[in-house]
Amino acid sequence: MKISPSVLKETGHIALGVLIGDAVMVAVFALLGRLDYTVLLGALLGSAGAIGNFFLMGLSCQRAMNNPDQAKAMVQRSYTLRMLAMIVVMIVGFAAPCFHVVAVVIPFLLPSITIHAMRLLGLYKPGEKGGEKE
């Protein structure tokens, strides 16, 4: 299956937002004198999980649109599997001492913050495709 350009584009937007958020988070840790390798590894793990989750959500929506008869079941199955994957990432981030717990959790909040920021800045308008309203 070919990945839709819109899935790649939106995943890129989310990745950029997560990376900007990570930079802010690392700067705050540095200002508080708490920056160490566990923060960087935690940010890396959490960001990979958050960006991967968004990308897989986009793929599942793309597949569902191509198969309307099974769309609901496909999206529900994808949601369940993605939530399980996020739980695994969180458990690894909490259990392994090489990850800072806060630095693992914060990146999972950043895709939502990125979407809201894009709306506020006028970079994203729901219901538009290619500059034209659907």
C-alpha cells in the first residue's frame, strides 16, 4: 500500500511540533539544573512513541477510507493496538532507569498541543483539503 502524501505531510507537521516541544522541555530541564542523559533518552522514547502513534493512526484512517465496508472495525482494531503500544512504551519508560519518566510522558501530549497551535496560527483548518473547503 502506498502511503498517502497527506498522511506524510501531517505526520511531518506533528513531528516538527513534537521536536519543538522536546526542545522546550529540555531547555526547562536545563534551567532547573535537572538535565541529564535520562531526560534526553526519555524524550527520544516518548517522541518516537507519539510520532509513531500519529503516523499509524493516519495509516489506519487511509486504509479505512479505501475499505468502507470494514472501516469501523479497522479503526477500532487500530485504536486498540495503538493504545497497547503506547502502554508498552510507557511501561518501558517507567521501568527502565535510563529514562526520565516525565520526559517520556510529555511528548505524548505534544501532538494534541501541536494541532491546537496550528489551528490558532491558522496553519490548519478542519474541513479543508488542498486549500478548498470540502
